[in-house]
Amino acid sequence: MDHASVEAVRAGDPRAVARAISAVERGGAQAREVIAAIFRYTGHAHVIGVTGAPGTGKSTLVNESAKLYRRRGHRVGIVAVDPTSPFSGGAILGDRLRMQDLSGDAGVFIRSMATRGSLGGLAAATSDAAKVLDAAGFEIILVETVGAGQSEVDIAKNAHTTVVVEAPGLGDDIQAIKAGILEIADVLVVNKADHDGANSTVAALEMNLNLKPKGENDWRPPVLKTVAIKGEGITDAVEWVCKHRAYLEANHLLESRERTRLRAELEMVVQRELMARLVHGVNGGQIEVLVEKMAAREMDVYQAAEKLIGGTR
Amino acid sequence: MAERPIRVLIAKPGLDGHDRGAKVVARALRDAGMEVIYTGIRQTPEMIAEAAVQEDVDVVGLSILSGAHLDLFPRIVDLLKQKGMQDVLLVCGGIIPDEDIAALKQMGFAGAFGPGTSTQDLAKFIRDRIVARRAGVNA
């Protein structure tokens, strides 16, 4: 990545930012080059994850929150992730449809991403795309996950503050005490609060939170009601996100979260790179042979894996 | 490394009331392995050009039923050029009279696809051109 392109990204030039994100999405040497050039300029943005089941109103909530941040003078970057078809490899990226209010504003940059086979609710390059936006001077970065089920919790490792969006009628109080997505919430939002059952959803979530033993200085996620489509409750939600950021700062948790995040990222890249090297490396040709042996029940998966990894030692 | 999926913006400029055709096309291109950014109805030329830039798409597909194509399309094409997207592949569909197609081609549209077009043909049309362009860039 040449000096002019880096400067264009830092200046927030939309075309340069867009192309840098495409490069990190493509992966490989190109992606590494972009990240190497911009990484030193990152670390300034407040990265906010927004997750929840499909249809709970994540995109609309992101749209309204972004409008509020804009009124407060912050530049806002948005990365919205939708799933890639496991059959065709294609995707419909439709989150922008709910964010039309933000168009024509040079202080907002929206990028849609397909998961391209990643599980966990994000694309492999989502955190790199957020880095590009961070380097481009966007102070607030909203990352919207795919419509998440119960265990797509990668966002918590990639964001400073995680907002989990629920809607009335999606489950009872047993759903509320299950492990998974509710556990990663720093802020819980019950959207579509004008629908029936909103109060019982709030009550179930509150009850679950009350069951958790709480240390003196622990963060207790608020349970908020919004009607994002009408802009109701948004100020409160954004206020709580800001409070969470202040809490992290006051308790020096931003640094530890950052380190947890960097470690997770390092582990993920090592896994990916090692796998790629094993597959493309000297032993790559063995994979088919090993699969055949597994199919013939001559070798189990652990033995086959050991064989593949062992050869590299 | 896998080839980057073809990224397509499907947009509806102007005041059309429905987007059934655009959705059918979006779905068909998805099934052809493309990443389709769909932004819905009532888009201004500015919104379309902005989305094309931010999403760094290979293709912009415009769908229009209202008859305003010769007014709106040139504005979109100009904005795309201004924003450095002169290389994007332009296609259009909807209700476009045959006698207007020459003007659209002049404007830079590679193809116009009306009712009755096979979505497979459309996907192939796009794929062939993008593959050729990418080969040209990499050569």
C-alpha cells in the first residue's frame, strides 16, 4: 500500500477506505500490506457491537444510533454483516436498506460484508474492516452481526461494548437463563417495545441479571426498551453505551479488554495461517489419503490430525 | 486464495412503487454466487453513487419502471465517474423501450434487460464481463 493511499485512508477519502476494506476482505498478502500500513493509526475508536436474532431491529437501531452520534458531532463508521449462502457462495446484503437516513452524510461510512463461510456472527475480515475505519478517523464504529442465534458470540471479543437486541415474544424465562448470547451483553435492548409482551421480556431479562452474583464494581447491564423505527428510547440506549465506555475507562478495563481482543485475534490468525500452511504445505497432498483412511475406519480423526501436524515438526 | 465474489449493487432510482423485479434479480444473482447489496426503492442518484463507492462494487444494476431512465441514469453515471467509479460495469432493467437502448449504451450501459430475461443469462452476462475485466487488470 503506497503512502498516498494510506494518507487517503487517514483523510477519510471514501474510495480509498472502500478499496482498503476490499483488500482486507480479500485476505492474503494484500490484506497484510494494508493492515501493516494502517495499524499504528488505530486504537482510537469506540467499537460497539450490535447483535441479536434476525428481525429484532438491529439495522434500524444502528441507523437511529448513528443519527444521534452524528448530532453529537462524531463521525460514524458502520460494518453490517449478513450471511453468505452455504450453497452458492452468494449473499444478499440488505442492512443498508434500513440505513437510508444516513446517506448523503460524509461523516458516515457504511460497508456491508458477507460472512464468506465464517461462523460466529462476523466475517473473518470484520475486525480488519473496523481497523480501516478506525484509521480513517471514525470515532464511533458500529458493527452489526448477522442475525444471531444463541452462540454467535464472537462480537464480544471484537467490540468494546456489546449491545444485544431482543424483541418481545421470542422466548420465555428459560430462554433468558440459557448460556450464550445474553451473557455477552453490556447493554440489553428490548426493541419493538410497543408490541405485546415487551414488559414480560424485560422482566425475564431483569430476573436473569439479578440471579448473577455481583461484585462491588461489576457492570450491571441495563435492560432498555426501544421502538427504533420511531426513534423512541434511542437517546437512553446511546447514553448507556457511553456510560459503559466511561465505566471501562474508569476501571482500566479498556486496556484489559483490548488485550483480550488482541490475544483472540492473534490466536485466530495463527489458527487460520497454520491451517492454510498445513493444507498447502508439504503434507497437503496427504489430506485425501488420510480422509480415505478415515473412511475405511483405519484411522480416526485424532490419529489423522496428528499425522498431518506431526509431519511439520 | 479464492477469487473475490462479484459484488453487485442493485438499486432503484426514482419513484417506482414496487421492487418485485429487482428482488427477483437480487435473489438470482445471490444464487449465482454474487454478493448483492440491495438498497430498496426511491433512491436518489446521489444515494446510489455513494453506496456504490462505499461498497466498492464491481457492478451497478439499475431497475426502473417509471420511464424516467433517460433523466435519472445520466446523473448516476456522472456521479459514479466523479467519484472514481468509471470502471464499474453498468446494467439496467425494468421497463425500458427498445428505442432508448442505443442512448443507454452510449451512456456506458453494457446491457439492458427487460421483462422475460432469463436470470441465468443475466448472471452469465455479468460474470463473463467481470471475469474478463479482472483478467485484464491482473495481466
